[in-house]
Amino acid sequence: MNTLDTYNIWHRLERFAINPRHLKANKIITAGRDDPAYTAFDVLRTRILQPMKENGWKRIAITSPTPDCGKTFTAVNLAIALSRYDSFRTVLMDMDMRNSSVHKVLGIRNPGSMGDYLRGNISAQDHFRVPGQNKLHIGHNLAVGSNGTREEFAAELMQDPLTEEILEEMEDDLAPDIVLFDLPPVLINDDVIAFRPQFDAVLIVAAGGATRASELKLVSNHLGKEKPVLGVVLNKAEGSSLHPTYY
């Protein structure tokens, strides 16, 4: 697909409303930037982009060992931080299809079905959405693929050959510079393992005071040595000079 076609698809994507109060209530600190902890995400995006460019990586998995570590919090804040780069396209996909929350955090109504998209039942143009006009400088070069339908057989869908084809078509249609996958926690089911061939590197989110070193080691074993770990984000860390509940 040529550049003009890609440009036209982005400009035909439906827009979702940006509600600053909703984002603040959901701890999207990179939106309003009135919490000093947002700088941690600016640093994180830079540290992620450097090895990505050096290694030619594009698809980044964001996961955690167990639930409630803050992986969606990290994925959405990082996506918004990336959206402020001009001429840089970011795609955020909610692949936690058993417990989706990206649409709740962003306030997206009628989020659609990621399962239907991955099965080829709807097009990228009909599934992805971009932020509407806003005063927070959240860029329109962020496309969000959300999900509002629970998938009981998510692992089977993730490793279906058609899913690989759909993701390749998505890259052809949207030409993203980076794709962020908000994935389920690694240690609760086999979804991340099933999806492992579809991402280049992984960012692990750990909960301060809750995640154990043994759990991080298990995550590494599950992912395998061939999947580079970009880093471990320590969320909910007590005693931080930025904010007691973030980093």
C-alpha cells in the first residue's frame, strides 16, 4: 500500500472523545502532565525507541507476571507519550481479550471486538480509532484497537495463522512506527506464550511490594531467551521522589 493510501486510511478512522477528567481519574498521567511522574514515561519511551531502532524492532509486548501490576496503565500512558512525536505513528492494541480494559481507561464507547477483527470480519479502518480534538496535545497519530467482547478461547485465536495475516495487513494499512500490545499477565494462562511469535520484544511491568523475583524469573522462562526484554517497569513503588503510587 502506498503512502497516500495509508494517509487516507488514518484520516478516515473514527475519532473517540478525550475527556480530561476521565483520563485523570484513571491515572493517565501523561495526558494532562500535571503530575510530575509523567516524566518517567518520557524517559521510558526514549529508552524503548533506541534499542528498537538499533535492532529493527516494531512490535512491543507489554505484560506482567500477575494481575494488578499496572500493565494497562503503563501501555496507555506510554502510547500517549509516544503520540506526541510528530510524524511517528503508534498503534495500541488491547490483546488482553479475557479481561480488556484499554477502552475503559480511555473512555472509548462501543469498543468493538478484537476477536472479530483478528478473524477478518471487520477491517482496520472500521476497528481502529484515533483521539478526537483535544487541548491535551494527544496526537492523532495514535490508533487504538480496543475490545469489549470477552474471548474464552483467546490463546487459540492468538496462535491462529489468520491472526498473523491480519497483523501483517494492519501494518500494511496503517504503517505504524511502533505497535504496543497490551497482553494478559504471563502466569495466569497461555495467551502470551501463544502470541509469542507475533512480537519482537517485551516490556514487563512489576508491582512494587507485590511482585516477587521468582515470578519475574518464571516470566523470563515462559517467554524464552529469544525474546528480548526491554526492561522491567516498577509500578506502585513506595518512596519514589516522583509519586508514591507510580514509579
